[in-house]
Amino acid sequence: MEAHHVRSTSVPSKQHPLFSEYDEQLCRLRSSEAASSSSTVVCKLTGLEELHDCVDNLLCLSLNQQALCKEQNQKCLDEILDGSLRVLDVCNTVKDVLLQTKEATQELQSVMRRRSSAEAELSSEIKKFLASRKVMKKALHKAMEKRCNFSPLNKDQETVEIVSVLREVESITLAIFQSLISFISGQNSQSKSNKWSLASVMKNSKKVCCEEVMESNKFASVDVALSIFVGQKLKKSDNKFVENVQNELKALELCILDLEGGVESLYRRLIKTRVFMLNTLNY
């Protein structure tokens, strides 16, 4: 859950313009729509990159560097640097899960395309895919578990301002990763009206078309389709259903490719920010 950190009320009358730019970018990120498709997720990741660019510019200001380097702020600085490592760990876990899911998706598509593959082989591969999805979901949620409480700030105005910014950035970054993880886990859907529970679907005829139960979230779509396939013991001879499942797998692969690009770019940005902080602050 996103935490909001209150800044000092005694803001200087001539605050640097970069702080205003930062506030505008932060506001845009907080007000942007929920992650309902890969395009909205990538948009959020891009906005997050821009926010970190702004933070780097703020850290270039000598006033902020001097504030962070004060001996009494050592603990706050340690917490911020520890936080940047936590964010990198989460980002790296997301990268790994996307890669593993893409490879599993490609392998399953290959099995479904092979005419020589037996029904038992296909069923086994689908079960293996669904089992791997469960493992990866646990890894994603575990990566988000580790948080820490921030120490109180001293009353030095410059210190309060820049430390508050860095804490806010960690908070919004983790909040967006939480949204991304929910999307990858298949927990997001477009609306309640088109969100079919697997239990209700299973009560219908096995000839039900995938389009009727698919959601905009391709991770959820594939999970549902494959669960129906295994649960209702469908066969490769159910051509329409198999064709729809193959289409959903292809759509998922394209979705993952979009997300991989956004996450990889953000990962490089996060590393750059951390290195910049270490070098700038002579840590």
C-alpha cells in the first residue's frame, strides 16, 4: 500500500523550481488510472522513470547534498540507500518472473502447435504451466513483504525537504510495483461485469468460447482458459477452444514483451540513481 509522507509546512518562499516539477510529476503518477492493460502499466513505468530523473536533478543541487551529508542525517541516508536496494530487488524479481513466464508461454504454444503431441502431453504441460504460475506469484508477493519504518526527521528545513522527497519516491515506486505485481498475478480486471469466476464458468458447457470469459488482463485470461481446459478435460479436437487458447497465449507473449521493455528500462534507471547517490554523497 502506498504511504504518504507529510512534508514540512515551513517551505521556503523561494523554493527551487525542480521541487515544483517533482510535485507535478508525483501528482500525475498518483492520479493516473489503475493498471488494467500492459499499455497503462508501461505508461506508469515511464512516468516513474521521469520522476527518478527529476530526483537526480534535485540531488545535483549543492544545498541538498550538504543537507544529506550532515552527520545527524546519517541514519536517514542509510535508510534511503537500503530502500533503494529493496526497490531493486523487487524490480529484479519482476524481471525474472516475466522472463520465466514468457519462456513457459512459448513452450506451451509449441506443444499446442505440434500435431504429434499427445493429449496427455498437452495436459501435463498445461498443469506444469499453471503450477509455475503459482510459484511465481508467491515469489512476487514475497518480494513486496520487506518494508521498513523511517526514522523521525530533524527540524532542519533543507534536510526535511530532500529526505521527504526521497522517501516519497520509494513509496510511489513500490506502490507502482505492487500494481504491476497484481497485474502479473492476474488480479486486475476491466470491470466487475466482465469478470467471470472460474467456478461459474465450470458450470457451463465445455463448448463455451474463451472470448466470453476473457478479461483485458492477459495473464488472467490465460490462467482462466487453461484452468477450464484442464478442469473440463477438453481435448485438442475441441478446435475452437484450442484456437482461442492459442490466441490468448500469443497475446500474453506480446503483453510480456511490452512489460519487459518497460521494466528493464526502469531497472537501469534505478541502478543509475543509486550509483549517482553513492558517488554524489561520497558514501
